[in-house]
Amino acid sequence: MYHPNSNNRIMYRLLWLHFAFYCLAQVTRISSANVNSSEFDKCEKIIPQEKITMTKVNGRWYVIEIFHHKLINNQNCSPYPREIPLELICCPYIELSVNKHNLSDLKLLWVDEKGEIEYRFKINDMNSPGTWISSGAQNGSMVDKCYKQFAGTVFVRKAVNDHMWLQFCSPNTYLYSVVMAREQLLDQKVVTSIVKIMDFQKLPITLRTQTCGSSSSTTRATVWLTVAVTVLCFRLYKTD
């Protein structure tokens, strides 16, 4: 039987101490999320992009990642398509349609493997086209008895040629972001830059789901850390 020497025991303890601090940091981050997100509860502090050409945001956008900024009290009922799996055959996508005769009217159609949901929005001030106010109830094949109707505002935080960041805010209820791209893949550097903006604005991330990939980066990091701890512990206490 192999017995670890004092140096190995110290390494073992330091490793578990590091892992414990990591877990504590994650718990602390999540538990304080509602406190930080409360600053945005009334949607007043969210600033949209100023200049947007509405006709250029028309068309299909693939949903790359979804970021929740508040704790979800009931994960079975949400204001967007629920039960999004980590592994998808096809990427969910959003079809944006701006009324050609009235640019202040737009329709957002969410489509994924389970069906579709249609949202309608109004732009009250065309001098601020990045602020979309929900107009009427949503409908579609995925609107069931558990679906919670979204009543609030969508802010266009960023809209460029190849990607867009929308932030959905329902006062005192929901706060989440959707990062989309014209193609089914988006450079990770772009997503990282958006996350840095969230961090700078102290906008917490309580849940992150990569919808156009096999798993979220957060999930991958946690899995790899767990594997690393297991392997190192096995090596320290291996038997002959």
C-alpha cells in the first residue's frame, strides 16, 4: 500500500482548499445575484444602442447563448421557450420582421425543435429604435398553460452586421439576455466581449446556456475542474 508523504498531503489539502473556495465563490455569486440585479428591476438603467437601422435587423438570427441575470423561481414556467436542452440537432433561431409600412411595428418569431412562439413589439420613439415595448400576448405552438406571458421591454444592446444582443426586461420579474448571430457559429471573442460588458455594468449571470453548442462554457469548466481534482486525488492515493 502506498502512503502519501508530507509533501503530497500538503498538496492534497491545498487542492481541496482551492476547490472549496471555487465552490464557495459560485454559491456566493448566485446568492447575491438578485441583490445586484435589483438595480435593473425597473428596466430604467438599461441603455440600448442609439443608432439602429431597423430594416437591417430584419431576417433570421441564430440564438447562440442565453444569459439569465436573475434567479429563476420556477424553472418550468418562463417567458421564452422552456426546457432548452444543452444538445440540439438544430440551433434555435429568431425571425425578425419589421412592418414595411410602419417601422414602429415589429414581430419576433422564436423557432426551435419544439415549435414556435410569436412576440409583437412597438417602438414608441423612433429616435430610440433600440427600445421595443411588448404589444399584446404571445401565441404559437409552444404557448401552453405553464408559459408565462412576457410583458415588458426588449432593449437592443448591440446590433451589428453579424451579431446582435437583445436584453429582455419585465419589471420585477424577468431579466435575461439573448446573443444571436447571422450564422450558426459566433466567434467566442465576441461573446467574451459581451460578458465583459455585463461584468463592467455589474449585471450578474445566474445561468448561461449555449444553445448552438453541446454545452455551455461554464458547464465545461466545472466538469474539467471536477475531473482534474479526481485524477490528482487518485494519483496521490494510488495503490500498488
